Amino acid sequence: MEAASVSQPTQAKRRKKSGAVGSEPRTPWWLWLAVAAIVIFCLLPFYWLINISLKTGADLSGSDIVPPSPSFDNYTSIFENANFTKALRNSAIVSLVTTLLGIVVGSFAAYALARLQMRGKGILLAIVLSITTFPQIAIAAPLFRLWADVGIYDTLIGLVIPYLTFALPLSIYILVSFFREIPKDLEEAALVDGATHFEAFRKVVVPLAAPGLATTAILTFIAAWNEFLLATTLTSSPSARTTPVAISQFTGSSQFEVPLGTQSAASVVISIPLIILVLLFQKRIVAGLTAGAVKG
Amino acid sequence: MRVNRHVAVFLGCAALMGGLVAGCGDDDDDGGGGAASEETGTTEGAKVIDVASMDNAKGEVTFCLGKDTSGDKTALAKQFNEENPGITVKLLEFSTSADEQRAQFVQRQEAKSGECDVFYSDVIWTAEFASQKWIFDMTPYVKQREAEVIPATLETVNYDGKFWGMPQQTDAAFLYYRTDQVKEPPGTWQEAYQIAGENDGIVYQGAPYEGLTCDFLELAYAAGGEVLNEDGTQAVIDSPENVKALQFMVDGVKNGVAARGVTTYMEEESRRYWESGKATFMRNWPYAYALGQKKGTAVAGKFDVAPFPEFEGAGKAAILGGHNYVISVFSDNPGASLKYTDWMTQKESQKEMFLNYSLAPVLTEVYEDPDIKKKYPFAEQLQESVAQARARPVSPVYPQISQAIYKNVNEALAGRTSPEEALKTAQSEMQSALETF
Amino acid sequence: MSDTATLRAGTPQKRRSRGIPERRLAVYMVAPSVALIALVALWPIIYAIWLSLHEYSLRQAGLSRWAEPAGLGNYTDALWGDESADFWSATRVTFIFTIASVILETIIGLAMALAMHSAFKGQGLLRTVVLVPWAVLTVVTAIMWRTIFDPNLGFVNSLLGTNTVWLGEEPQALMVMIFADVWKTAPFMALLLLAGLQVIPGEIYEAAKVDGANMWQRFRKITLPLLMPALLVALIFRTLDALRAFDLPKVLTNGANDTTTLSLLAQRTFQENRLYGEGSALSILTFIIVMIVSFGYIRLVGGNIRGMTEE
């Protein structure tokens, strides 16, 4: 009874806004406006990027909003460049490995910090956070020397290690807050049933924290994919270079010319895997929610 | 309680690592007397190249450079390898950004790594590298070939009385002008600006970066000003001539003769502005010539280039760009490195570089070559430009000197400070940089 | 029941004879992270501190000396000596940039997250679109913004009817920088906040609606408090990121027109000018400033962070 009477005013509100009568909530017009605003806000410079990538030659000097004579030349030329395709492969490997390891290592540490008994948690959290505060430039040079001495300079593993390290703070913090949200009763029930702490973690907590893990995975992947400073410092040959570095090496006809066309095309190309990834992961987020709905 | 124990462990580790670092820290003073504070740079004890090591040289040479944009280095290296079966030259390409290239080379030299045997050093870096004794003193070799190269290029490898590299490629900018608006190239800068004011204005590089240092010095040197004194120990940029030059530039911006937004432009932005037909004049490097003539630009077939005109009542000047070949002291094959350097600076390679790849050579005789003259309509102007060109200030603290120039000149151009104030500040900033230990 | 009570009290359970003891498990689980951090981050930091206590000669290779007084010369120079004008200016710029960016990003990010959370068709696509700014390289978008804001080659001036040289004037240049940063990271905030929104059980809202709460009340009393943990994480990381801004100012303006941030100043001193002592000191000072801010955060919202780790 109460429900009916309360939903009346809410429905009436909606009716006023959408102008339609019905028992199903219609998406209000202001929501569509907000969505349109969001889409334009996010995509405008990206459109500009695509715009430039379809221009060649003298058109690149103009400021036309639509390419006067669009062509895919820039795209074909970057794929003919063996170094670029190698760089794509390298980026994929480094980013995937970093992400997978990052989820594992990060979730282990986050679980210990969120749920297990141990000493010095505050210190650890502080140290983990402090990693993010250090300017990257000061890390690059010493790492170069260390890696050269150890022999992993100019290798993919040489990139994975620092990427993994710098992915940890955000991963740990996100996952700690996610793990904390999960009611303890579920783990305790598992423990009562005879599971070890680790099994409780693996079988109960991890599935429930799927949205958090998916979010962490996406952010880690993107960070590794787009990282430039360490990549350019710790690699020197096409066999280990990643795409941001490869793009910085695109050349025009002279040392002064900045090949905007090919650089834009390459930037569009390397954004695509990220976009696809997000599209895929979204379903995971939603699935994770409905499958193991967090119930009190 | 628990926290304290962990903190103690952490600090203990830190102390231990600190101790380790102290042991292998960089503060040994090998070479150079050990005196705690010498005011002038000294390159005593630098390794000198042995010219004879060129003969019978064998082995691998790694040539480090920025991305081989024109493709000439790759092609020529292949040719060299074929002609010299005992030596193999490999290219190691860094980013296209000049700052990146320098950072990569410096990083290796700091680590005493011999990864780069030869480096394609921008002309403004050579003095820095020399002061750190990271590169060979090549005086015995360069002296043999002194007469063959354009004199101005030798300025860029000359530091502390010695030659530290071999000039290989040079560059000097032009005054581009629209032939449909300007009948003949102006005789003075003042005339140029006046014509520009009556037409579509002038565009150049006014963003606060190295390019602005070039643009400003082109006018300042022409007006008779200097940046450093004879021995490079004092800053003398605050002088009436320089103030005059800067005032001239500032007036140009104020009167709208200079393109709106010029204070944020580098080479590419000014080239794009020029190619969309919006300007009567442009100051830019020769690379923009071929690009401007491409079908589709608004200026194709409607422009020509000229060496810089005179600054009224004073002289002419241009700034030298380009690269030198330098050899790292940590190289394990200086002989082969020198052979490669020598080969790249002989007439055939230099002509090939110019003829097929549009890179200006350092050997004077190449400019006289009839094939060259036929191919490049601007070969003569280029030679003239280079002949009247000067090197930028040669100093181990060049980055700071350049910053002092471009930061303050940009402030003046943006109207936030007067030319006098700007140059006064520049001078004091430069002076404190020159006095660094 | 008694077993569960024992569990809740936190004392070791008698029953468990299998599996690794809790404390040891915790150490094992934390160990990989600690090892990585020690290897990759600790060593460079200590090395940087060592560098910052010295002066290295620009004119003579290998020559260095202790930075007077007592090794702290580089720090005193930066704080109140010759370099202090540059240092404090960079600090001011960094803080203005951070505060403005983070506030705007949070508001816009929250709005985006709320919009994305509402059920409607095409929601999945919208979430992907929203991530595009974060996905494109900062360097590339900075170049785009430079062109877009150019008075001759871009369209902002024609759009707004102005004639400004955006990147050539103070404070317009800083405004453009803030705008570019907000554009790129509001989606990041939106993603984090969306994840936080998604774990709030729908039943709570239903119950509130039944109780007669309107949209604004629901937002204030349910959404905001329950979103706090996610909001906090997002805020801390965005603030720390913004305080270390380097890529954006470097490509957009190279620090001109009052846009030099602390990281840019440190990098220029360290790498371009090869003043390793001064540059390291600036890095360490940046590090300290950022640490102070993060501890400030933790203090301010004490309960939540400490609560992260309490039983």
C-alpha cells in the first residue's frame, strides 16, 4: 500500500518530465542531455585526432574540421613499418603480463592488509602510498644503471618489473577498500566450514570483489600500455621498445618535421585495444555483480 | 611497540643501503687535479685521438643518433660497410626529439657505457660533452682537414682551444618570402617588417625553447650584440645593441606585424601557418622549402628564400645548426670510429648526403658542384647563409644560457616585461650559471 | 556459535590445524609487493637523497663536493636561497593546478558516474566512450590541445568569439592546462566512482524510496556516505598524480607563462642542466610536499583509511 502511494508522486514526476504515461520508468530527457554532453566532451579531441590522421600532405597544415581528401595512407604506412608492429607486440606482452601479475600480487597484499592479522600495516600502507609520490624522472636514471649492471636492460622483463611496482599502490588501495566492503560473515562462514584463510580468500572474497579486480585490471593495463618515460630509458632496440616510444620515433622528412598524420594514426590505433578491453571488461563488472551479489 | 620495531628495521635497511651507495658513489675525482673549485673549465688530461689508429681498424662501431629521418645515415652506413669489409657500422636510433637524444647519450656517458662509439651530436652539445671529457680530443685529426670545411662549423667543435668532434652536417635558416607580394628580397630587417606590415605579416618561432634563442640571436648578432665575452666567462647580453634588437622584435609583435600566437610557435606551427598562406614572410630552416612547394599548400610555387638581410646600421648574421660526429671516450674501438667519421666527411659522402637527402654538407667544395647547383634552387642562398652564420655561445653550461635567453625574450615578446628588464634578468641568470662550480 | 565467537574475538582457532597460520600467511602475501618496492623504488630514492647532498661540477668530470652547509646546501638554496623564487613559484603553480583540477574532476567525474549508473540503453557503450580520454596518450592529447587552442589553426577562438593567444598568456595558459587535465582524468574519477556506486545494494535505495526520500536526500544520505571509500581512494590518487604533473606542462607549454610545475622544474634542473645535486634536492622536496599532502589526507579522513586495516 505504502509502496503504491509513494510511487505515485515519483511516477508523476517522471510523467511530467518525459511526457509519457506508463508504469515503466522512461529515461528522463535531462539524462539524455547529460549523456550527449558527456559524449561530446569525451570524444571531441579524439575526433580531432582521427580528423588529422585521415589527412595527408598539405592538408595537415590546414585547420579543416573534416579532411578535404580523406585517405588511409597514414594507417597503411604505420603498419608497413616493421618497428611499429613489433612495438605493438611488445606493448601487448608487457601490459598483459603486468596486469596479470599486478592483480595477483596486488590482491594478495590488499587481502593481507584488509583482513589478516599482521603488524605494521600502517607503515606498509604509508610506504606503498609513498611510492606514488616520487617523481618518475628521479627513478629512471638509477634504474638504467641498475638494469644495465644486472643485465635486463633492453628487455621486456626489465619493463614489467618497474611497471608492476608502480601499479601496486593504486591496485592495493582500490582492492583494500573493495575487500573491506565485503561482509566478514562470508569468510568466517567459510572458515567455520574448514577452509584455510587462503582458501577463503580464493573462493569467497575474490569472486565477490570482481568489480574491484576488473577496475584495477583496466587501470593497470592502460597505465602500462601508455607509459613512456621508463620505456624510453630502459630500452634501446626495436625488440623491446613499446608503442609510445615507437610513436615518438616517427619521422617526417627532416629533423624538424613532426609527422602529425602518422603520429595521429598510430595514436588512434593504439587506443583501440584499450577501448575494446574496456568494452569486454564491462560485462565482467556487471556479471560479477549479478553473480555474486553482495548481500548482507 | 610493533610500529617501532618495523620502523627500526626500515631505517636500518636504509642506513645499510646508504652505506653501500657511499661506497660506489660518483664522487671520485679522476683526472683534473682534485682541486675543489676551479673557476674555468679545464679539459686537461682528456683522451686524444690517435689518427694512425684509423689504418687497419677493424670491428664493430655503434653509431648513436636520433631517428634517421632522411634515411641517409642508414644508406651511407651500408655503403661504408661494403667498402670497408673489416668494419661494421650499426645504427642505434633514439627518439626524434633532440632533448631525448641528448638525455640518452648523457645517460650512457654518466654510466661510463661504451654502447655508443660515435654520436651524432647537435652543434650546441659538443662543448658540454667536452667539458666532461666524455668525448675524444680530436685536434690532431681536425687540424688536418681544417681548410676543407666551412669555418663557422669549426666554431661549434672548438672548446678550450681544442677540437672535440668533426662537423658533418650543417644548417642555416632562411627568410622565406612570398613572390606574389614581395618583388625582391628586402635589404634590411626593418624593410622586411615594413613590407610585412603592409601585407600579411611575418611568422617565426617565438615559443620559449631553443628555437627562440636562434631567432633572437639572428637579430642580435646582426645588430652587433654578443652573448658571452671572448673567453666565455662573462655574460654580456645586456648591451644597447641587444636591447635594440629585442625592442625591434617586441615592436613587431605589438604592431601586429608578427603573427598572432607567434609566442607559442615552434618550427612546425610556423610552417603550417605559412603554408596556409597567412603570412608574407617566414623565418625557418631549409626543410620547409620542399614541404611548402608540395601540391596543395597555399604557397606552392609562390615563394622563394633569401639569406637574412642586414640589421639597419649594423651587419648580417645567421645561426648555425647541424651536427658533429663525436667519439665517446668509453668506446672500445676509437680507430674504426674515426675511420667511419672520416669517411662520412669526405667529398663523396657529403655530396651524396646533399644531392639525394637534402642535408647541407660542411665541405665548401660540395657547394660548388654543378650537380648540386642544378638540383637545389636555393643552394647558393644556403651557401651564403652558412657563410654568414655564427655558432651559438659555446659553453659547458649552454642549456642554462639558452634558457636565460629564451625565457626572458619570450617574456618581453609577450609584453610582460620591457626589453631592458628582460636582458638584465637574462644577464644575471647567465652569470650565475657561468659561475657554477 | 562458540567457534564463531572465538573467531570474532580474534584469537587463534583451535580447530585449524591445516593451512598456514594467519600471521605468517599475511607476511607471505605481502612479501612480493614489499620486495618489488624495495628493489625498484627504494634504491633510486636513497640514491637520489645521496645525490641531493652534493654538488657536481659542470666543468670537470667526476668532481663533486659536499653541498654546504652540512650537505643541505641544495635544500637551503631552493627554500630561501638563490633558487627559491623558482621553487616557490613552481610550488604555487602546482598547488593551484592540483586544487582546481581535482575539484573539477571530482564534480564532473561524479556527475558522469551518476549518469552512467542510471539504467538506460547504451550504457555499456557510454562507459567505453567515457574511457577514451584516459586511454589516449597524454602527450598526444597535449599536442591536440595545442592545435585546438591555437588562435590561427584551432577553433576555440571562433567558438568563443575571443581572440586570445591561449597558451601564450598568464593565466590563460594555466587555465588551458587545468582544462586539459580535467578532460583526461574526469573519466578516471568516473570509473572509480562508478565501481563504488555499483556495490551499493539497490535494496537500500528501494527502502529509502519506500520511506519517502527524494532524489537529493537519497544522494546525500545514502550515496555520498557509502561512496566515501571509493571517493577517498580516487581523491588521494588524483591529488598525488596532479602534484607530480609533468607530461602535460612539458608538451603543452614547456612550463612557459607560469605553468612550471615542481616536477617540470626538477626535471629541467636534473636532466637539461645536468645539475644533479640541485635536481635531486628538488625531487626530494617534491616528494616531501606530496607526502605531507597525503598524510594530511589521511589525518583529515582518519577513520576511513585506518579503518581499512582495522579488524
